[in-house]
Amino acid sequence: MPEFFSVVTSAAAWRILESHLQPVTGTEILKTSETASRITAESIQSPENLPAFPRSTMDGYALRASDTYGASEGFPAYLKVRGEVLMGCSSSLTVQRGEAVKIHTGGMLPNGADAVAMIENVQIVDASAIEVVRPTAPGENVLKIGDDIKKEELLLDKGHKIRSQDIGALMGLGITRLKVYRQPRISVISTGDEIISPELQPQPGQIRDINTYSISALIEKSGGRPIPLGIIPDDLTKLQMLLRTGLEQTDMVIISAGSSVSTRDMTYKAVESAGQPGVLVHGIAVRPGKPTIIGAANGKIIIGLPGNPVSTMVTFHLLARPAIYKLGGCLKVPAQPEVSARLTHNIPSTTGREDYVPVKLEIADGTLTATPIFGESNLITTLTKADGLAIVPLDLHGLKAGETVRVRMWE
Amino acid sequence: MPEFFSVVTSAAAWRILESHLQPVTGTEILKTSETASRITAESIQSPENLPAFPRSTMDGYALRASDTYGASEGFPAYLKVRGEVLMGCSSSLTVQRGEAVKIHTGGMLPNGADAVAMIENVQIVDASAIEVVRPTAPGENVLKIGDDIKKEELLLDKGHKIRSQDIGALMGLGITRLKVYRQPRISVISTGDEIISPELQPQPGQIRDINTYSISALIEKSGGRPIPLGIIPDDLTKLQMLLRTGLEQTDMVIISAGSSVSTRDMTYKAVESAGQPGVLVHGIAVRPGKPTIIGAANGKIIIGLPGNPVSTMVTFHLLARPAIYKLGGCLKVPAQPEVSARLTHNIPSTTGREDYVPVKLEIADGTLTATPIFGESNLITTLTKADGLAIVPLDLHGLKAGETVRVRMWE
């Protein structure tokens, strides 16, 4: 087996991965107030008109628009005030020709009225009469029935990631429970003879597990539920067994492979032997992150992320993040937040390879600047010091100091 | 009391609000793996060197660099192989002059060696001898003790929002428990005679509560814990009582005021009577969102958000979001994600006022375009249809079709 039989771009790797993805079908019904960031499992039509009655959008007087035609400061329209619409009630009053009824923002338009003159255009004569000094058009300052949303109109698509405003709108329509997809369960396996639990004191040659925890935190941010399966030594049989467990009991498996050639080979062999079609991608044109493996076995995705902590996180964002969203039924994977910044130092690269370089963001002379934190991809602290990662696209030979660079922000 | 005695910009309103903020001081100790998005309550120094031993960053051979000086394809350096460093162990071998030891990425450098020749620069002669075809410098392909982070070096500042990579680094250093600030508890009060619980069927003139739920979801996204105190009618005494409860038992109070002048007046009076100094800001130069009230009483902030659901969310993001972050001890409020897009239609505005217009984002001819969704600020569905909000800055008279506009994305 060659080390990297065919390195592909991250975009090509994603297309291959996506073509083997089978989104979860299971659903659950939750209180709508607890569905933030979950994915709708059905399209939602409005069960009713909102508003269900014509509402005033202003403080003023409900009236017949035709009574105010031609009104001006010099020739105001004189109207008798028949009373007041109380908030939250339907009024028993009917506005006749030459009459008006006091109304507040959000109040229900009384029968007979077809518009509201805003208070600023009204002069109060006495308790029972007003003068309107500007003409009012029919429907002016009135929200008609269904103006916000009509009965049976589409509110949210299926496969939509629920935002705060969606929760507000659903509650406003009385949709207090909602069917969402269950969260995909993602196995996390760390491999390496030298890796130990963070609870233990490392002996010489040993190092604590980082990747299980950074990956698990990222899975949660992507809408999945991390299922850490533990740390296993460099033992193909053990990896095969644990991989089988992960494939049987969860929806996807992420292996944080050791960084040495031998452990990467082990991951390759385990994925290849896990089922059909086996390894799909072996190596991506990304730095850091080249030794990434994508496979599929019996309808489930396996991703072998490189072991260096920076590489792990870069490739997670490129491949595992969208995979988990899609697996969870989300049709449009949310874009990762980015900012543009002026680069303070050259970043070398090679055409045909994407580079991700941790940067520190600062405001200098009113401009956002990005200063690269150069360091090996095995240094986790390059990421704790960084505010984001500068992207050198596939088709560039590098970026020069002074150029504008896109910086991806991680949560 | 005048309607708006002095409208200020949102930036000025924020400065006033911030000057009255008293961050929470309470802390709690959590498992590090459960601290995503929480705020560190102390600065974290590394308890040890990482790595704690010199590690190879390549697969290859540990050796003395001086043995390879002048080596080339034509005149390789011939070295005896003394064995192999096993992963996760310290080696009992000592590399003498003219010797090498096989090593894997992440392996511990054996005594006597000061560099690693990568496998690509080595020709294997037989099981006990190699030829190195390029010179190796001292320290080459070796991570020295503390190269990632040194003992007592700062890892994370106090007041830092914890990201996935921070969790990875903390675990890698054996910091499995972490002191974070407790989450600020934020009361949410909805007011209005016409507002009913979403569980109920509205009668004519009634409308279901939207804002309690959109605000609560936003509080959670900002790191706070929403404490909904319920819906109260337009009754000053009741509002005063509930406001007092909120101020006594939680860290901040958000009132979603009714939209009519009378209910806004009620909120003003309640804030003014809640304690010292009372109302600080009454009206901001933002559309939608003008009728916003900021107050403080006995060291706690009160924000009166306008009742229209779009206004509520716009002003929440401008003022309540950063307030909750700061209240929770976060020193650097995370920027809201933004994209730049080409506007498809004119957006009118007025100098001296910020405008936020819901927009739909689409890719047209390879360019991201923003199409305004014009509609009253009382239509919640303008936000469910929108991908983000286009910003018309304070100093512009509006934006023209074809111009580039910043679009703020909400979660």
C-alpha cells in the first residue's frame, strides 16, 4: 500500500465523502423552546393567520380613510371620538362615517374602520372630538390578517438549523412542540501507544490525549453527540474491533490516528477491512492535514484525522464538520465565520495546496491585521494563541505581507 | 416625561451601559471537557513542560548530527543501527558516535542523540546499518522539552471564552477541572395586555408571546441563563413588583415592552422607580429599535427592549448580547459573524441613524448578493426568511443597489 496513493483537494474529498453520506432518519419531538441549533425534520406550515385580526401599527385613531381625504392643517377633518379600543380585546364599537376610535399600537381595528391616523397627525379638540390634519389612505398603519404569515404558508423548510428568531416565530404561531432529527452520534477513537488519559501522570515517552477532547467539543458545535470510545494502542486487531463497535452502535466514526507512518498504515488497514467500499480518500492537498483518510463501510462514514493536534482541527473543520451537519439532516451547512485582515508577514505555500496558518488578529491604525503564528502542526498552543486561521487558497503560491487574507474563526 | 428626551447612538448607549456593568464574581469548578463557551475565572499557567521529553517529529533515525556533516548521495554517512525506540517508552539505549536508533513520529529521543534524520534521507543497508544521504543539523526534527508550552508559561488569560482547542490544550496538560465564572442569570419580562402564552388559543385582539422565547434563546447563545418571569399586563404596579423580584434574584433584567407609547411609558416609570441611578438611556438612533431604554438600579442593569419582534432582536444584539458577555466575566466580547455582499436594491436611510435591514443572501454570477426583505418591524417572518441583516452605518444616507454591504449573521 503506497503512503498516499492519490492526494486530492479538500473540495474533491468532500464531494466523495458527501456522496456516501446517509443522513439519520430518526426524529424526536421537543419543546420548541429547547430546539435551538437543532434541525427541523419536516417543513413547517403556519397553522393559522398571523395576525389573526387587523392590528394597528401606530398609536392614534381608527377611522374611515375616506373621511380624511383632503385634510390639511388649514382644513382638518373633524371626527367624533366614540371611545377607545382596549389592548387584547375586540371592540364592540363600530366606526361610522365621521367617527373615530382611539387605538394603541397592536390594538385590534374596530369594525367599520379601515385605517389609523397616527397621533402626530391629530389635534385633540376635546374628550369626544379630534381634528385630523393629514389624509389617511385605506389600510394605512394597519397590519391586515395574515400580513406576517398566512395560514398554510411555509414558515420553515425541512432540514433547517433553528435560530432564535425561528423559535420566536414558532411560539408566536402556537407551535410549542417541534419534530427535529435526532442528533447523530459520532464515535471518537484515539490511537497511539504513547497516548494516555489526561487524568494520568505521563511517564517518559508518554503524552496525554488532546484530540479526543478537542474533537468532542467540535462535534458538539457541529450538532452531533460525541461518543468517546477511548484510547487504544497501536494494535490493528484492537482498532478493528473498536471500529466495528463504533460502526454498529453510532452513526459515524472519527479516528485520531497516530502521526507515525506505521499508525497511519494501521488506520488505513482498519478502514479498508471494515466493510464496503472501504478507503475512499487517502491524503488531501491541505497543510497541515495531508495524512487524512476517508472511508465508508456499510453505509457509514469513517474519517481518519491526522494525529497532530493542529492538523486534526484543520481537517475536522474541512470534512467532519460538514459531514456531521449533513448526517444530522441539515441541508445547508452553516458557513464558518470569516474576517478579512491585512497580513503582516509573508506566508509561503505551493500551488495546488491549501494552507491554514494560525494568526493573531489585532487592530493597527484602524485596520484589522493578521500576524502568523508559525509553528509545527504538533504544537497545540499555536491554536490557543491564535484568533483564527489564515487561508492560503489552492491556486496561490503564497501570500505576501500587506495583502488581504481571509481568516477563518473557530468557535 | 418627554417621549425620547435624548436619542443617542448605539455606541454611546453601549458605553453608558458598560460603565454601569458589574460582572458576576461567583465561580464554579467544572470538568474541563464541559467548559465549551464558558469564561475562565482565573488565568491558567501551564503546570508542566509540554512535551516533557524531547520528541521526534518525523519517522526516521535518532543520531548525533555531527556524524552526518558533509553527507551526500555520493558520500553518505554510514551508521550502525542500535535498535528502535518504542512509542510511549523511554529508551534504555544510548546513541554513541557512529550509531543511530530507529524512531517514530512522537517517539522519545534516546540519550546521546541530538537530531533525527527523516526516513526519506536514509538508505537501509541491512538490519543493523544505514546510510544517511544528507547532513542533519542539531535539533533537526526534534521537539525540545517545553517547545509547545513551558512550565508556568501563560496558557489562557482570565476572562477568556473557552474554545475547542483550549479544551484540547488543557487536557493535554492534565488540567481536567477548571474554574469558570458562573453564568449570569437574566430575567425576561414580557409586558402587554394583549400578550398571551403560546400554549393558549388567542381570542380576538390577543397575540401570542414571541419575545420571551427569541430573547431567551439569544441569552443562551450569549452565555447567560434565561429566567423567564412571565407575561404581565399593562399595570405599572405589577411591573414594578416583578422588576424588583428580577433585580433581587437575578443579575440583569430584560423587559420586552409593549409597542404602544403608554406601555413604553410604563417601562420608563418602572425603571426610573427601581433604584439609583434609574433610566440612563431613553431612545437610540437605530432603526428598528429606537424606543430602547437602558437603566441601572443598585448595581444591576435593566434593558427595556422595544416590543416589535424585529426591533427586539436588533437591539438585543447591539446592547444585551455584549452586556451578558461582560456580565459573565468575558473581557473580549466575540465579534458577531459578518459577510460582505452586493446589494440588489437601494436601502434608504438617514444620516445619524443606523439601519438594520433583513436580507436574503444568494450567489449570483459567483458573487454573494443581499436582497432586502422590506417589511414592518412587527413582522417576525421577515427574520425567519432572512439569512442576515444588512447594516447601513450611522454616517450614510442610505445604500444603493450594487454597493457592497456588511451583513450580520445571527445564530
